[in-house]
Amino acid sequence: MRSSIRWLAVMQAGLVSAGAAQTRPPAPRTPWSVGFSIGTSTFNGATAGLGETGEGLEFTPYRPTMLGIAVTYGREGLRFGLSARRGDAGIGLRGVPFSEDSPTPDGVLIIAEGAYTVATMAASASTRLARLRGGPALRSSVGLNMERWTATGTSPRTILGPQAGLSLEIALSGAFTATLEGELGFTPKSPFKVSDLPEGFRERSTWRRTLMAGLSWRL
């Protein structure tokens, strides 16, 4: 009888240990994550000049599609990140009149595709503003962005400027998170050099608006 009781006690202890092992929460993941993104940017400013009849004209970079990779450190609160992106941008000439007899209010946009290659590197910090109903989190970010513009026949041009953004994070299965992000960036200089512009054009500061979608994985 005593032997049977001892065996029952051993079996009970084993079942309790197995149950505790099954209900133990998974080990927390590291604060490091890696992400990939795709997006497009629009620009305002960059240059200004006058046409032959005195109409205002401007050259601006035209909507590069940017592919990027990012590394971040942090959890739900404060995070720090580094990102790199690359894409091909056209040149848009805006303000050309459609015709002398029927001018358009804003002129016509003429585009030269694939004129520049642009590579960017950014350092940023972000924090969570709110968690929406159902789980998505709203985050804000600020950072410093470096752009390197390269075109055939000209030396590269590097410009720096601040940027700020808002992003919506949606947790997926496992350690994956989807993101939708909007950025606003500013550079006091133009991507274009005066020596590369037609006569009579001047550099201007440049505003950049970027929309991106991404996928990140917490290590």
C-alpha cells in the first residue's frame, strides 16, 4: 500500500510539473527588430525660375519609389532606429503653359523619368502616442535624414534635414508587425546644383512628403 501511495505521489508531482511547463509564458523577445518598407515621396520647392514669357517655372524631383531596410531598438515606449532607402527619381518641370491661346492655371507638368538615383540614411527616435481599439498602436517619430542624389555626368550631392512622422502599427501573428507611415521632411538645400540648372533658375529649400508600408520582425 505504501509503495502504491509513493508511486501516486510521484505521478502527481510529474503531472503538476508538466502542467506548469505548458502554461509557462514564452520568453520575451529581444528589444531589437528588423524591418523592410516600400513607399513613394513627393517634393515641393527645390528650384525656381521664369520662362520666356515670364511664367513661374520649377524643377522638382518626381516621385521616387523607395525600398528600405530599418533596424530599431526598444519596446512599446521609446525606440531608436536607423534606416536606409534607395530609389530612382524623375525630374518634373512644372508651370509650362499648355498653349498661348488656352493657358492652364498651374501649367503643365513635364517629367523626365529615372534622372536621379537617391539613397537616404536616417536616425530617428519614436514613442507611442496611443493604442487604438482592437490593438493597433499610433506612434510619432522625429529624426535626421541624409539624402545623396546621383545623376549621370554630375558629381553626387548630399543634403541633410530634419523629418517627423506618424505611423500605425498592426500586430500580426508571431513576432511580425505591419506598419503604415507618413513622413514630412525638410532640407534647407536643393537636391540640384545651380551649375546643373538652366540659366535663370535658383536653388530653393525642399519639402518632402512620404507614404510607406512596411513589415518588421522582432528578434
